[in-house]
Amino acid sequence: MSEKQLMRRLRRITAVIVLISIVLLLGGGFITSALGRVQQDTMKTQMTAEAEEYKTNVLRKMDADMQTLQTLASFFQFSYTINAIDEDAFAEGLYESNNFIQMGYFTNRGEGIRVTINQNIEKDVRVEDLDEPLRKIVEDAWGGESSVSRIYYDTSLKKKVFAYAIPIYEGNELTGALVANDEIAAFREILDDKTAMNGYGYIHMIGKEGNFLIRSKNKVVDEDLDSIFEGNYLSDYEKDRIRKAMDADESVFSEFVYEGVSYEIYLEPVGLNGWYLFCVDTMQGINAPIYQMIKVTRIIFVGVLLLCIFLLVYGYRMMRKNHRQLIRFAYYDSLTGAYNTVRFLQEMKDALAGPERYTVGVMNIHQFKFINEIFGRKQADKLLCHIKNVLAESLEPGELFCRDSGDVFWVLLKGQDQTVLRQRLEQIMDSISRFALNQHHTYQILLYCGAAIRRDNSTAEMMMTHAMFALQTAKGKDRNNVWFYDTELHKQETLQNYIESHMYQALQDGEFAMFLQPKINLKTGKLGGAEALVRWLKKDGDMIYPNQFIPLFESNGFCARLDMYMVEQVCRRIRKWIDEGIEPIPISVNQSKLLFYEEDYVESLCRLIEKYRIPARLITLEILEGLAIGNVEELNNRISSLQEKGFRISMDDFGSGYSSFNTLGKLKIDELKLDRVFLIEITNEKENRQRIIMEQVVDLTKRLKISTVVEGVETRENEVLIQSFGCDYGQGYYYSRPVSADEFEEKFLKKGDRFW
Ligand code: C2E
Ligand code: MG
Ligand code: MG
């Protein structure tokens, strides 16, 4: 999963969790507000119901008082004049009536008698001297109306009271008004009821202006206030609402805040003198269960929400951490911390998608294995880290590098100017070379580099393959060098691709043809044998030479199959000659290392010669000296077992590599083929060193009873020279180029002897 994909996934998860959180939040909000609403509705219903009940109680009490007053009226004989009234009987009436604290009778002439609960009787009281609220209801009663006064301060009683007044008739004639005072405490009993609103509230009685008529003891606001509008408990807005409602004699819900707690209130008109019941709900303030429940619900939802957020943040961080680690494993080289090839390729593709022109380079260190062995792994690792640092410092923004396996580093550089790029790459390599592996050694670190400039729309993979190809070419040069992938390399690469993808089919289709090149007996001048050389004849008529595909086949293992195929071709041809009565000649076949050490190699060869009924001595197996490196004994064993079966063994290309007399002396071969470099060097060299060596080699082989073949005889002079050394056979263009088996047969076997 790329970083972008992960980020996308993380974003999706985050969105889901945020969504869940929002749902939780909304759900929590909805549930708690629904609960709150239910609670408020219940509370409002309860407040209205209770206010109604208290109102009824208040009115009922007033009704009862009124009734008492009416009953009293019927007991007395009232008259137009006060003098006619029996004072004692009047006072007696007051004592019998329980609640009133003062009673009075006022004739419609304005005279009055007043008696108080403590038996104080005033006879000549004038209506105009009465307190205004009392006078008003007396006058109402004279008008025939029973009424209740507002609460007022009575100057004679010296306390806050209210009064009732009823008209008194003598026959059908209205003679005066009977009044009675009652203390407001009479209502207090009702309003101080502790069970108001199930104990979660209390009720005041207020007058039309909001002034407290009776203030319940159970109040939450402690301050001494005269009116509900005093202080800042009610907001201006609420005050305004309440005033409007009171003016219209309507009930109203409102709220006030005291010490940070909000209280719901309800105002219900009593229906008398503009009085109101002022109900306060204290449920919220005293942590009623429902509020507790709402609170707990809220806390749970907020808790779950916080948990979600915590899990989200925690999970997110864990995932990022894990991802970073995975990314490090997946995209970074653990030793140097540089990108690995996977990441490099990804980034390179992104870069190539843009308008910038790029060139890719691949670098390798000469003999890195050797550095590892001599200086130790630790030093070699340091060198690799040094390379990483140099690259990191040398690249410009938008350029990339990575470490492939081992000592292979890739760079992606901007630009396509070969001169500039070569300069930059050489500079990088020179900086790397300055690394000191060891203070005492002055080991020169050398690098080589292949580079591929992006052509047309070549892909990242193609560019990297091309750079690798160029790297192969750069290898083996003795100084830090850069090789650019060009048309020549392109041809080689195309050919290699063709070879690798077509080899099996070609073998099946018989595209590998056997060519033969004669070996001439230098003493007789006659044909002494031939060497089978493979040619790939493509269907389109083109021919591919062994040098172009044998190295590749050797590395991919196909060579063993091809060699066996060639041996079979040789056998078939010899069989043909025998069958046609042609004297067969011995034929040499080149054998690769892989095949030579195959376990059933000898058996396979034997099976072939048996199949074609060929004497083994007609087959010479050409091997390379390299086979002997490190295991001369094993090679000799294999040679012996082949010789036992009758095969002859020839060592090919002697002198072309690191040939040694020592190895030569130890190997039990039948024939030695001197590489054509001997002849080339002898011809070029002014001194005679090479000639002496060749003489010595031939001399040695003679003594070891090994016959000699000289390759690359191109001129009569070459022939004379090798004859003078006493070599046995010559092979080369002087006699003939390798030709098809049919041509060879025609030319050399049917037509006869010396014809070159
Ligand atoms: P080689 O076995 O040393 O074969 C001799 C090569 O030298 C042949 O090249 C031949 O054409 C070339 N040659 C012969 N006379 C002259 C001359 O006078 N002047 C010059 N300049 N060259 C001469 P060829 O056929 O291209 O083969 C190259 C190499 O490929 C062979 O070298 C051999 O190592 C390998 N090879 C060829 N056929 C086979 C095969 O069937 N199996 C294996 N394993 N290797 C093969
Ligand atoms: Mg050969
Ligand atoms: Mg050779």
C-alpha cells in the first residue's frame, strides 16, 4: 500500500469516526434535550396545576371569610345611626368570628364603629379618616358591592392587612357597610406549604406592580426585596415579558438566574386586585433526579465521544507509526537509509510523468567483493553509507537516488546533455573515490557507471534496463568512467532479447546449424580433422555468430543443451559419412563447463555414440582451461573417464587467458589448441619473447605426448612459422573459414586433398 493510499484510508476512517462522533453528539444532545423538554413540560404542567390549586385555595379562603361576614351581618340589628347599635353584641360577634382582627360598621352617612380583637371599641370613627383602601371598599359596599381590598398598611392596627366589605340592608334599604380586616398571615399558611410542587418549589403572592404581598419562606433568593423586578435576577427581556403579561392579566412562564443556577418561574393571576401567584421551580437548583439523569446522560455521551476521539487519535498515531515502519521496510534500504529500488521506481515514474527531461544512471564499485574481503564488512558498509551521503549532497531538488542490492546505486538526474551529465556523474564518482577505507592503505576505489538518456517515451523500466546495459560496457575500464547507452548498445540489447526469448524455439526448429572448419596436418598437408562450430541461422536468413550468444547461454545454462545437440549433429554426420563410404575424420566439439560437470555427462555421450554407432576416438571434446581452476583433480578424473570410453580431450584457447604451464603439466589432455593471440603477438612483436614462449609450449606438449593445434592460421607465413616449431595441426582462414557441414563434405571429403 502506498503512502497516498494509506492516507486516503486514514482519511476515510477519520471521516467515519467523526461521523460516529457527530451522531453520538447529536444523539446525546437530542436525548438530553428531549429529556429536558419532557422535564420542562412536566414541570410547567405541574406548576400551572399547582398554581391553579393554590389560587383556588386563596379564593376559597376569601369566599369563606366573605360568608362569615355575611353570617355576622344577619346577627346584628344595624340601623342608620351608630348610636342605635349594641356595641357589646357587635364586639361579641368579632370574638366569635375566628379569623378577623378588626371589624367595623359604617352607616351610609359616614359614621362608624370599629372594634378590634383586643376589645378596643371606637365609636365615632369617620369614613373619611379611614385608610384609603378600606375607605374604597366601604364606598363600594354603599354602592351595593361586596369586595376585598388590596393589602395595605393599616394605621390603626399598625400592620399589613386586607379587608372585606359587604353592604348592609334594613329591609330593602341599604343602611351601611360591614367591614372586617384579616391579616395576610392567613394566606401565608397556604403559601408556605412545604409540599409545594412536590417540595421542588415555592410560591409567592405579588401585587400588580410586582411587589411582594406575601413572600414564601422557602425562597432561594435571600436578599431583602420588595418587588420581583428588583435586583438583576430577571433579565431585562424577561422583566419586559412579565410586565406585559401582567398588564394583560395573563399567566406567563419565565426564568431567572441566581448564583449561576437557572430557575423556571410561572406567574398565575389570582383574579383579584391584580394579584399574582409567583411560582418558582427549584428542581434544577437542588439536583433533582431528572436533572441528575440528564446530567449523567450528558456525561456518558461526552465520555463516549471523548473515548471515540481518543481512540481515533491513538489509532491514527499507531497506524502512522506502523505505517512509517512498514514504509521504512518496504521503501528504504536498511543499511544506508536511502530509497530502495521499489521506491525509486515509483518516484521515477512520477517524475517521468512530468514535463522535465531525465537521465538515469547506475553505478557500481569495481571489485566490491574484494573490498569486503580485505577491509571487512564494516568498512564496506561505511563505504556504502558514504556513497549515500555523497549522492544526497550531489543531487538537485527533483532528482533521486537509491541503493539497489550490494554496491549498485541508481540516480535519476535532470537534463539530457551528455557532456554535462558525464561531468556530474564523474564528479560524484570522484567524491566517492576519495573515501579512505583504511588509514594505512591507499586503496583506490574505482567506480563505473552506465547511463541512459530518456528517448521518446521510454518507460522507467526501459531506461533502467538500458542503463544496466551501458553499465556492463563500462565495466572493466581502469578509471571512474561513464558509459551512455547508444544505438550500438541498443542493437546488442535487442539481439540479446531476441536470443533469450527465441533460443528454445530455435533449438526445436533446428535453427542451430553445425559448421565445420578443417584442421590440417602440418606434416602431411592433409586434412587431419575438423572443428564443429555452431551458427544460428535465423528463419529470415540472418546468421548469428556464437560469440553473440554463447556467453549468454553459458550464464543462463542453455549452453549444456546446445552442446549436446552439437555432439549429436557431429555423430549424425559421421554416421552419414560412414554410411556413404566416406572415410570419416575426427571432429572436435566445444563443450561448456556446465555440461562437462553434469553428472550423467559421460553416459549421455556414450548413449549418443552408441545410438549412431560411432567410434569414440572420432570425437574430440574441446574444453577451456578455466575448467581446471581450483579442481585439477576433479577435472582429471572426468577426463580419464572420458578417455577410457575412447574420447579425445583437447584444451582450447590456450594462451588467451591466464594460462599456466603448471596446469598444463598436470592435465591429462590429448591435444592443446594454442590461441590465435600467439600468432598475432609473434607477428607484431619486435622482440622474440612470444616466439620463445610458444616454442617452449610446443616443446613441453611434445614431451607430454600432447599433440598441438594452432588456431588462427591466416597466412602462408603463419604456416611456415608453426611448422618450424614442430606443431602438429593448423586451423585457420588460410585453409578455410568454417563452412556448412554439406559444403565441408563436398569440398574436403569428396573432392580430395590439397585444394586451398
Ligand atoms: P573456438 O572454439 O576457439 O573457435 C575458433 C574460433 O576462431 C571460431 O570462431 C572460428 O571461426 C575462429 N577462427 C578460425 N580460424 C580463424 C582465423 O584464421 N582468424 C580468425 N580471426 N578467426 C578464426 P566462432 O565460430 O565464431 O566461435 C567462437 C567461439 O565460440 C569458439 O571459439 C567457441 O569457444 C565458441 N563456440 C562455437 N561453437 C560452439 C559450440 O557449439 N559450443 C560451445 N560451447 N562453444 C562454441
Ligand atoms: Mg574450439
Ligand atoms: Mg579456440
